Amino acid sequence: MNFHLKVWRQKDTNAPGTLEEYEAENIPAGASFLEMLDIVNAGLTRKNIEPIQFDSDCREGICGTCSLTINGIPHGKGRGTTCQLYMRKFQDGETITIEPFRADAFPVQRDLVTNRSAFDRVIQAGGYISERTGSAPDANSVPISKVIADQAMDAAACIGCGACAAACPNGSAMLFVSAKVTHLGLLPQGKPEKNRRVLSMVRQMDEEGFGNCSNYYACEAVCPAGVPAAFIGRMNREFTAASVKEMLGMSV
Amino acid sequence: MITSPSASARTGPCPGWLWLNSSIGKKTVVAVTGIALVAFVIGHLLGNFTIFLGPDAINAYGAKLQSLGPLLWVIRLALLGILVAHIYFTMKLWQENNAARPQKYLASNPVGTTVFARTMRLSGLIVLAFVIFHLAHFTVRVVDTSYATMHTMLDGHEVHDVYKMVVTGFSSGPVVFIYIIGLFLLTFHLSHGLSSLFQTFGITNRRIRQNYETAGRVLAWALYVGYISIPVSIYFFGLGKGVLQ
Ligand code: HEM
Ligand code: SF4
Ligand code: FES
């Protein structure tokens, strides 16, 4: 298959960037989007052109490292990560525009590579359980209802890729933060810290310069893990409830 | 450990202030003031419907409101305060959201969102212009100053002839046009506003969200039909033509 690519090239964070045009020729229909870029890069290297820089790691849809906004949609059309997007989903001869994830809190480092460590700092603010909760076999000794376990699992599916913030017209990271807050706050191991967790994580999220949710639901539409936006509603409620406890002088 | 000083050892900014300045706090203020404005919009419509019961009904309703005296002013100032807070916080959110996403995609592709959601600021500001026009028209009565001199007798007292004023007002094509457009923009605003309230408060879950959205849209359009029924009845169906002779 052949494609006409328009790719965002930018030397470093402060340099201005532009869209450059490249041809992707003889691409197997079974190639993933990243493999397609590997083939293009091999061609560029042969011509002594600096290859296109992009992020990837596992290439099996579980690590959340790959990014790319493809034709205006983070991770491209359809559910799943960029590494799990196959070229057979595109039309032969199609023009494909590739831009980095855009959000003020995700500065572009080079070409399509963005610095998403703002998410790491949000996790450091409270996306964990402080006490040791035992090893894997101990998990079975804590009874958890199926409904709660399923819901926590749906939230835990978040791979921290940042597509939600990149898709949001407000650059809001609330889907990501709500997934973490819901996942940990629902389970007995994470419950004791749920109030202070939601307060710290939301405050760190605001600090990082992510925007405010306007209930657009673009996040939910692009999330490769299918995290539902109803978790944002849950987080709103928990944050306000924890704030009220704090206002009343209760320990959180 | 996720640090949080015990309540007695807490220092620093007041927790209420922290909440009000947080992303979620601001959006909750918008939703609370929004719901108060919607309550007013519903109440106002029910009051306006008295026009269909004839001149005496709406004139009595108008006289009753006027007789509240100072209480009427308390209600007016409270509504003004709520509206100002709504606009102040939405404009603050707007500014922050623009800063959070300074660079737009060149290949823009708005997925998941609706046109109602994406035009909240525009529809809101047009609604503001409409509200100002509406107050100038029927409350301050500066659009047509003759409204102020319309009086009639009701139960032996002289009262302001609200019925004649409204019928006169809606006999003008351009005025009816402004109301139909202004109210349409309000419906646009409420189509997203009403369906997003419960998400903002967090009274939601995956299954119920769809129902809230449908109910919100239905209510927004029902309010539209209710409101425009008055100018439409007067302008197109001759309601109250008799009083103009
Ligand atoms: C007059 C000028 C107005 C402006 C400039 C304005 C602006 C806005 C904006 C920008 C939002 C979206 C906030 C966000 O989530 O980012 C909003 C939400 C809302 N507005 Fe307004 N608005 C106005 C008047 C009104 C009126 C008259 C009503 C009711 C009758 C109303 C009801 C609502 C509701 C219910 C919401 C939804 C709150 C939520 O997201 O949970 N607004 N407004
Ligand atoms: S919520 Fe979805 S889109 Fe956002 S970081 Fe997690 S997996 Fe990615
Ligand atoms: S590279 Fe790991 S999810 Fe795509």
C-alpha cells in the first residue's frame, strides 16, 4: 500500500515546527502504524534525512508509550493504541496527517515525541497505596464483591497514555486522574486513603496546567482502554466530598 | 505516604478557598448557578403562561409581583449575583482551558463532542445579550417607552397593563424574530447545560448518563416550545388582538 504522509517535524521544545510531506511506499497491509513509520524512517536514513522521532515501547498495546495524533484523533480512528492500529484500516493512496499529542502540560520534545511526565507527577501525588498490602496470593484472602471488582478493573485498565488529555479541547486530564482515583478508591486496600488521594491528585493535576472538564467526552471517545467518562463524575463527587470534610476540619 | 496533615496541624490556605480555585470547584459553581438559573427560567415560564388565561390573570400576576416590594428587589439582586457568578466562573474556565491547549490540531477532528457543547461560550454570551434586551424591553421599558403608560383597572385598582404591553410588543415582526433567535440560543445552551449537570455533580454512573442526557435535551426543547408559544400565538395567531383597538 502507498500513503502520502504529512508529519509534524520540530527540532526541540522551543523551536517552531512544521508539517513535512513524505511518501510511504510499498507498505504491507499487515504493518502496524509504527512499523509503517519504521519503514519510512529506514528510507529517510538511506537518503541521509534525519528519521522521524516518535515514542514506542511494548508495541502490544499495554504500556501506553506510543502516542501520535492521526488525522486529528489521538491513536487514530477506532479503539486501541497507535501500535495496535494496522495500515489495512486506511485507504490505499490516502493522505495521513500525523501530529504530536497536544496539551500545554505535554511539551513536544522533538517531532512527535512529547514529555508526558506531568502524569508521573500526578501519580506521585497519590496514585498508589502507602501500606504494604501483601503479595499476590494474599489478594484472594480479601473478599471483594464482583460488582466492585469489575468496576475497579475497568478503571485499572488505564495505561496512562495521555490520549484523553490530547483529545480534550481543554487539555483536561480528568479521565486519566478519575481512572486512578476510582481504581484505588474502590478497593479495600486503597479506601483508607481515598479522601487525601483525590485531593492531592486533583491539585497536582491543576498545578500541571491541565484544563477543566466541560463534559465534552472526547476523552472517552479516544481512550484505548475504554475508560468511561462516568468515572469523572465519580471523581467530581469524591473531590467535593473530601473538600467538605476538610472544610469542616475533619482528618482526611 | 500520601501526606495530609491531621486536622489540628493544618496550615496554609483555607480548604474552602482551595476548593473554589480547583478545576472541580469552579465547574461545580457553574453547575450550581446554572441549575438556579434554570429554576428561574422554569418559574418564569409558568408565570408567563397566565397570558393564556386572559388579561386579568396576567395583570393580577404582574401586580402580585410588584406588590412584593423590597422582596422583589432581593430576588432580582440574588438572580443578578447568580448570573454574574455563572459568567465569571465560565469565563475563568474558558481562559484556563485556552491556556491548557494553546495549539490546535491542524487536522482537526472533533470526536465525541456535540456542537451544543462546543458552542457554550458563544451561546451563553448571545443569551446574555438577549437577557439585556429582554430586560430593556419589558422590565425597564426603554425599547418602546409607551409601555410604561399602559394602565388598566383590576378589582377597582389601577394596575400596569402587562397584557397590552406583551401583545403590543409581540405584534412587531423584528421583536418576535429577536425572541425566537434569543430563545433558540438559550435552548442550545441548555441542551448541553442540562444534560451535563449531573455529570458535574457526580450523581451519575455509566448506565444512567445516557438517560440524563436525553432528559436534559428534552427539557431544553420543551422550554423552547413553551417560551415561543407566547410570541407565536400573538404574532401569528392573533392572540389578544382585541386590546390593540
Ligand atoms: C448569560 C450569559 C451566560 C454565559 C456567558 C454562560 C456560559 C456558560 C458556559 C461557558 C458554560 C460551560 C461551562 C463549562 O463546563 O466549561 C455554561 C454552563 C451552563 N450554563 Fe450557562 N451561561 C450563561 C447563561 C446561562 C443561563 C441564563 C442559564 C440557565 C437558564 C445557564 C445554564 C447553564 C447550565 C445548566 C450549565 C451547565 C453546567 C455544567 O456543565 O454542569 N447559563 N454556561
Ligand atoms: S484514561 Fe484512557 S486515554 Fe487517558 S491515559 Fe488512561 S488509557 Fe490513556
Ligand atoms: S507501544 Fe506500548 S502501548 Fe503502544
